[in-house]
Amino acid sequence: MNTEAVQIKQNISTPNRIRLAVSLFYFGQGLCFASWASRIPDIKHTLNLSDAMLGSILLALPLGQLITMPISGRLVTKYGSKKMLTAVVPFYALALTNFGIAAAGWQLALFLFLWGVIGNMCNISLNTQGVVAEQAYGKPIMSSFHGAWSLGGFTGALLGLVFINFGQVPYAHFWIVTLILWLNIFLNFKHLAVGTKPAVAEKKAKGFNKPDKVLIQLGIIGFCSMATEGAMFDWSGIYFKDIVNAPAAYVVLGYASFMIMMAAGRFLGDNMITRFGRKRWLQFSGIMISLGMFISVTFPYLIPATIGFMLVGLGVSGVVPMVYTIAGNNKKVSPGMALAMVSGVSYFGFLLGPPLIGYISALANLRYSYAIIGCFGILIALLVTKIKAIK
């Protein structure tokens, strides 16, 4: 067996307790990231950064993540996801507090780069742990893990709103979140799934420079999904303001409807996979992405655009979790390396999607940008049809 094999006999925890522990680690990751995002305007104001300066500085985060991709895969393959996750998550939480003491733009960029490096190790470890826990549980549960991340994101945004309204500075806010995450780690790390590394894992890991064809195809599917997510995260408010001409009070409706349906879809996704299979649900997800985008482009009015954004949210909700599960169960490459490979290709979509929207919009119109992003859903459905490894 060339995956990180689950050894339930060595773990006193039941599959349900393992699932809860892994879910809480996903929740903590979402909470931590959203806590940073909620205070970006405050930090931007404190450091007196222009929009252009902030945009350039924010690239340090994905740069740190991308550079660390191959290293993270090797470390997870060597030490196992449980040990890696337990070792790096405390530092991920601690690194959050750095943003509260940044006194200049270059310091913020340095802290973001460091956070990206640690965050990528957390990401690969966590998703590998998700694959192992799913094997222990015996049925699809990966989507619910990503749903826990989304729930943590909502909680982090809500906490940020509370702290802002009470006049709490980012540094104190971030330390409170860090302490919450440390408590979460302390209470749950013992219940993470125990796995063993295959004897051939290290040898397989050297094949990273000659990627498996299926993993590249999965990476392209992830790229299309994450490019769509990036477009919705960064441009949905502008689309509703400039194209839909929504009243000021409803400009946020597009983003909110997308996020709500993405979170809901992740909690419903596992049941859909059990009922229809991953292949059919992935195909349907791609169709929903395209349909939602095309509805919002063809009918740029408040109600149809909102419905369109809801369909997009439901469509992207399960793509990345399913892609990670399929990659983690690859028969030729160890889970850590497979996930590093797939997430590396996928993350380029999240990085390049928003700028692509901006460039196309500058040349033509934001509606054309969204129409092109809508084609990514069709590409997902077509690719899924050709990959025999997906069932």
C-alpha cells in the first residue's frame, strides 16, 4: 500500500473522534486566516499603504506558499502528517501575531512570506491528514473538513468585526486568536489519525520532477476551481457595484451568497459523493460553475446575478476537496508529494485568477472577464470525463 496507511489499532480514538479532531484543525486554520483578513484595512491604514503597495505586499504570502510546495511534500512523506501538523500549526498561529507589530511595508511583506512558508506546511499536512482520516472513517468526509475551514472563516470574520467595534488593536486580537488555536491543538492533537509511511515512499518522492499525468490533470481541475474562487473573492463586490448596479446596501450580496453556498455545499458534498460518485459530482460541479457565471453575465441584474453567484459557490464547494482526496489516494506517489504537486498547480489559479480578471476587464469589460472564467467550469467537466482514475 503506497499511501499513509491508517492504523486505528494504535490510536485509542474512535473514527468519530478522529473526524472531530481533524475538523477542528481545519476550523482553526480558517479562523486564523480570516482573523488576518479582517484586519487588513486597519493595518493598511496604520502603515499608510496605497492600494498598489498593498497589492504588491500581499503577493508575498502566495510566494512563500509556492516556494515551499516541494519541501512540504517531502517533509510530510518523511515524518507523517500527524507529526508535521502538530509541529507546525503552533508556529502558524504564533506567526499571526507578527502582523500586529509590523511598522513598515517591507516588514509586513517579510511576515507574510514567513506565514506563507509555514502555512503551506500546514496545508499539505492538514490535507494529508484529511485523506488519512477519510480512510479511517470508511466513507467520504473530505468535503466536510473543508466546510469546517469555511465555518472557521466565518467565525474569524465575525470575531474581527467584534474586536474592531470594541476598538481592540490587531496585535491583541491576534494574540487572543493564537491562544484559542493553541488550546485547540492541545485538546485535539492526540486524536489525529495515526499513519505509517510506506517503505517505498522516499523513493517515490524522488519522482516529483516527473509528475504523474493524472496528478497534472487533477492540478488543472484545481487550477480552474481556485481561479474561479479568486475571481469571486476579489471581484464579486465590484461586479455587483459596476455591472449589476446594485444599491450600496446590496453590493455585498454577491459575495455573501457565494460564500454561504460554498460553505453549505461543502457540508452537503460528502452525501452527494456517496449518492452519485465523485466523477458525476465533479462533472455536475463544473456545469454549475459555468451555468452560474453565464447567468450572471447574461442577466446582470440583482436577483439573477445573485442566483448565478449562488450556483458558482455550490459548484466550487466540492472541487478542491474531491481533487485532494483523489490525489491523496494515488497509487504511484505518496500522499504528501501528490498533494504538494496538485495543490501547487491549483494554487496558481488562486494567484493568477484575480489579475487575469483585471487585465481582461481593462481591455474589454468585467462581464467578458466573468464569461471567460465561466468557461473554466466546462473545462473541469471535460477533464473529469477523461480521467479514468476518478470513479
